[in-house]
Amino acid sequence: MTNALVAPGESQFSIARSLSMTFGVLGRNFVPMMLIAVIVTAIQGAIEYVLSGGDVTGGEGSGNSFLNIISYGFITAPVTYATFQDLRGTRIGVSEMMSGGFKKIGRVMGAAFAVGIVAVVAVLPAVFLYFASAFAGVAAGLAAAVFLLYIFVIWFALVPVQVMEDSKFFAGFGRAADLSRGRRWGILGLLLVYLVIIVAVSVVVFGIVSVVAVTAPIVGLILMIPFVPLYSVIGAIMPAVVYYLLRTEKEGVGIDEIAKVFD
């Protein structure tokens, strides 16, 4: 028996159902998913601390961006794999998550890199325009923000597509856009609701960490470790859940058919 009690072919996707299933998967797999995410995040944090010469407020650089993509892949690939296994009623451990998920880690990192490139290309004109005219720069910045939100919505299921489907890499972008068509306002609503939750939690957490980090930077960094991985894990589970709901609704396929790629 699967954990996703929804019938193929009927209306599947909703904000409430997506959130419920996301946190359900998280709750059933909290320890192994968080263990992977915490270890990866801790390693990234240690590397960044060394590279910054011990300055934890050194800011983001190209090296940090590269590390972010690597960490994203090492967390998202196994968590995505585990999410689909959970939805079909199969519980797996850390070693199975890693061995199953890492088979597609290159495609996951590639997707993150490609989206990052698109985001940079969208933002750069606004930066250049700002130096010429503050008004033009702000207007271009707002347009870029709307465009970035748009691509995040239409490509929301991009990573699950890259993991679950045997398609060419760039064809996956079109496939993700096709799946989101007709449900983009709902996906936008889901993102906004999730953003509100994250902001509310972050205000409390970062407030505490910032106070501690003034006198004890290392302690502040350590306190951050459990929360950043949690956001990463939820951010990996949710697109997989939405992908499942969209495919079930649009194509009438169940979780066993979707997850047979792992068999």
C-alpha cells in the first residue's frame, strides 16, 4: 500500500494537499533525510569558514555559489529519490538514499546550474541599468524579479523530471513547463504560503543566531546547521510531491508506475 491515497485521473493538485504530503514525507523520513542534509551542510559550512579565513560574515562569492550547487545536488538527489520511495510505501535508510539518489546527481546539479545561469542573465541588465539610471534600474529589477518568479513556477518540477524521466537534459525544461501548465497559479500560491512559513521561522532563528554570532561566531554557525538543512530537505520534497500530483492528475498514472524507474 502506498502512502499517497489519491486516485489517478481525478483533480489531484492543491496547496493544502501538497503541503500535507510534503510534511508527511518529512515526518516519516526525518532522521535519514536530515542526517544527509546536516552532514552536507556542515561540510559546506566548514569549507566556507576556511576559505573566508574565519570570517562567517564574508558574504557570497563565486566559490560559495559553486559550493551551493554541489551541496544542493548532494541533498536534493537522495531526498528526491527517498520521497518517491516513500510515496509508494517503501521506507529506505541513508545508504539506500545515497546509492539511489546519487545515480542522478549530475542531472540535479546541472538543473541547478542552468537555472542559476538564467537567473544571472535576467538580473545583470538591471544591475547595469541602475548605474545609468536609478529609476530604470529599479524598474528592470522589478521586471527581473517577476521573470525569476515565473521561471521558478514553470520549472517547479524540473528536478523530479530530471530524476524520474529518461529524457534529454534540456528537454526536461520543456517537460517541466508542460506539467505546470494549468496549475501555475496554484504552484505560485504554494510557493507564497511556503515562503510565509519560512520567513516566520527564519525571523526567530536568525534573530537568535545573530545575537549569538556577535560574541561567538562559531557557535552561531553551529546553531544554523539544523535549520538550513531543514529548508533544503523541504525544498527537495515539495517539488517531488507536486510532480507526482501533476502526473497523476494530467496523465492518470499512479505512484508505482512513476517510480518503476527505480526498479
